[in-house]
Amino acid sequence: MFTTKRLEKSLVTNADLHFNRTIGLPIEVVCLQRLHTLAFGRIQAYSEEYVQVNDQTFSRDQCLFFGQPVTTPSLKKA
């Protein structure tokens, strides 16, 4: 399930973060080292280095962000 989530729900680009912030969708912030959820909520601010959720700042290098990407890739079964 986590692999599917990483493939289909990862927010990687600024466009993905902007889309979720504009619509007001919540995102999940997950620690890369422990694979533990650190926060869940709406994006307050973001830049190339960080994303702010629930008055906490998270490094884009140290965390995974899950939400609704602008374009969801389709997985074709062979």
C-alpha cells in the first residue's frame, strides 16, 4: 500500500503543492527515516526548501508529502 501511495499521491513539484494549497486540501507529512506521519493538515506556506503545515516547518529533503497531485500517473498492468 505504501508503494502505491508513493507512486500515486506524492507531492513533488511546486505545482502539486500550489494545487493542494489553493484548493485547501490537507496533506500528510511523513518522515523519510522512520516512515512515520509527522503532520496532517493544510499547507500554510512552501518554498524550494520547506513546507509549512500546522505552524510547523518541514524540510522537503527530509520528508515525504502526500496529497492530490496535479496529474495522477496511471499504472498500467501488463
